[in-house]
Amino acid sequence: MVLRMKYIHVGDVLKGEMEGKTVMLRGWVHRIRKQKKMVFILLRDPTGVVQTVAKPKAVGEDVYADVQRMLIESLVSMKGTVKADPRAEGGFEVQIEEIRILHFAEEFPITENQSTEFLNDNRHLWMRSRKLTNVLKIRDEVFSSAREYLRKEGFYETTSPMFVSTMGEEGAELFEVEYFGRKVYLTQTSQMHLEPQLFAMEKVFILAPSFRAEKSRTRKHLTEYWHLEVEEAWCDHECNLKRQEELISFMCHSVANNRVDELTELGVDRDRLLVVNPPFDRMTYTEAIDVCQSEGLKIEWGEDLRTEAEHILTDDREKFLFIEYYPKEIKSFYMKNNEDDPRTYKNDDLLAPQGYGEMIGGSERETDAQLIIDNLNRIGDDPEKYKWYIDIRRYGSVQHSGFGVGMDRLMTWMLELEHIRDCIPFPRTVSRIYP
Ligand code: 4AD
Ligand code: MG
């Protein structure tokens, strides 16, 4: 009689509830150790790695010969009995009764001690590594927890075009695209196409790529990164900061609580995520300049806070830090004027602890069409190009605020990764567009 069995996952075996039972598994050969009388196969699927063992009597001489010539990353399915075995990694071994080799792999190019460059050239294969698998599973949690929080708070998820005709943030960072004989750009931010949508839905967000022609080769810059942008009506600067700290805290807790095994394998202390709670620390830009100057940094009021300043401000900090009210010269034309200090806008950057840098840029938005036109004229840009964007301020202009989270930056901090490219399946940087 043929047993009607279902495939289970390696993780089910490792949980320990399958001991003594006959199970069916399928996956890839992670490692293989060949001895005369038995072959140990470390079988991998998305949920983990388990030791399995094939012996000629159990699987048949012919099949055993095939097992003997199998290389790592071959694809197999098997039926076997689970035995507790303290010598096996994970504490269990599956004794194979039947095995089918579904695909004989060629010699796998990735072996131990290869250069970062080589691994990145082989990203399409390297993502099977335990490290990248764990990172990618956490990435899923980061993205889905953001959606969960925002939906729970009554936000609608929406979309926006990636081809745009106007600049969103800074001209120097635009990628130009040839578009039927015209020049258009890849969007640097979805904000400008998100704001009009809040007049329909009040609370909206987009999770999409943003493109920045960043020439800087740093650990923090991708040319294509994932940007979570949130826009909320009836919301002032205070409300905006509260939204940001609640969202980030929710995401950190979700990862800490729902990805325990992956964090453990990556060696990340869950506590660093669990202690993220509102309220975050706060400082004005002007105060931040004072702190940097008193630490001996050569920086004047009006200059942007760059890497060195970020280190001074956050290296010893345990909490996230909001920097509020930046000078108009270094921020964008759509931001709300700060009446208390008219040199500045009502905006914020959120800096991560330990020098990981800026995670969020946000602001209350200007609601007065004329003030936006004045700002554009001041920076020498043509208000005519932004007609549609300014238009929304002419029909029921509502107080609103919003922000953009660099999802890859946030993950880099969460997992203490060395480089931002380590958190994304196929990174795009100045020097990398393959694979
Ligand atoms: O501060 P930015 O430029 O803000 C905006 O684009 C606003 N329009 C967002 C909004 O209010 N809707 O970018 C937002 C965040 C930064 O704080 C940073 O975390 C991330 O995007 N970011 C990058 N991440 C990776 N690689 C890059 N090159 C990035 N540039 C910005
Ligand atoms: Mg910014």
C-alpha cells in the first residue's frame, strides 16, 4: 500500500515533534560527507538544515551509487525516520529509506573563504546561504510589519509612477531616462504623487523603490532603495513625529518577536530591538550644531549634518534621535515654514543610534500655494513645472505631514550589517548592476 504522506519542512523535524516518525522531506544538498558505508547529507530548505543519512541497504545499491556521485546543491526528495542524535547539528538525524535525486547539480562555484567581490558577483547563488536566507526572511517581516501597523492605523496602501517629469528632492541625484525623445527621470521619492491622494483617502502610504544617482560609495547608499512613504491629513509636526516613532517601534518589536531563530543565527541581540519604544530622543538642528562644535567638529550653522556629525550625535546613544527644524537652504521647498524660527522648516530627520545615520526624512507640508511658489523662486526652480503639485493647495488645502523611511537603512541598523547591500536580494550601487 502506498502511504499517503505529505512533505513536511526541515523546521518541523528540528522542533522535535517528529521523533520516531517516518517523514517526507525535499530540498537542496547543503553539505555532503561521503564515507564507504554511508553518506551524510545535510538537507536544506527555507526552514533550516537537518542531517540525513543514506546507507546502501536501505536505499538500494543503484540509488546509493547515485547518492555517492551527488554534489552540493543537488535537489532531492526523501522518506525517512527521525531519530534523536546529539551528534547531529540541531539534535536530529533522518535515516533515509527512500531517496530520489531530482536534479544533479554541477560543481557549485561558491566555496569557503571567498572574497566579498566574488560573492556579490554570484549573488544569485549566494542567497541560498544561511546568512542571506535569514536576512531575507527578516526583510519580509520588516516589510509586512510596516504594512500591518499602517493598515491597523487606518492608512490605505497605494502606488505612484516611477517615471516622473519633476524633481522630488535634489537635482544632482536624478537618473535621466530617454522617454520617446524626451528626458524624464526615475523618481527619487513618491511623495509628490502621494500627497494628492490624501485628498481622497486622508491617510496613505506607498512602499516602492526610489532612485538616487548617488556617486558616494558609502555603506549607506544604494542607487535603488526601498522607500516607505507615509502621508497623513489633519496631522502637524508633533503628530508626524509620533507617527514615526510608533511605526519604527512596532516594526522593531515585530522583528524581535516573530524572527527569533533568524536573529539568533545572525547573532543579533533581540534586546536592541525590544528597547525601541516611544518617545525617541529629540534635539533641534541648532542644538545639534552646538553639540558638534563643542566636540571640536568644524561645522557652521547652515551646513548639513554629515557622517562625522552623525557619529558625534549618536555613537553613544541607545535611543533613536529626531533632529528637528533644519535650515531652509538644505531642505526642500515643499516643507512648512517654522514661524518660531523663520530660517528653518518644520521638519525632522530620524537618526539611528550608534552612527548608522539617517533612517527617515519627514516634515509638515506647506499648505499655502504662494509660499511654495516663493520657495521655488528662491532656489531658482520654475514653479510652472510644479503646477499640478501646487494645484492641490488651491482646493481645500488641508494641514498634512509625511515622511519617508529608508527600509534598507533601517534593516542595516536592525541587523548591525556592515553594508547596506547585505540586506537586499540584488543590490544596486555605483559599481554594481550585476547580477
Ligand atoms: O530624506 P529623503 O531624501 O526624503 C525624501 O525623499 C522625502 N520626500 C520623504 C518623504 O517625506 N516622503 O529620503 C528618505 C529616506 C532617508 O532618510 C534615508 O533613510 C533613505 O530614504 N535614503 C536612502 N537609502 C538608501 N540609499 C540611498 N541612496 C538613500 N537616500 C535616502
Ligand atoms: Mg534626508
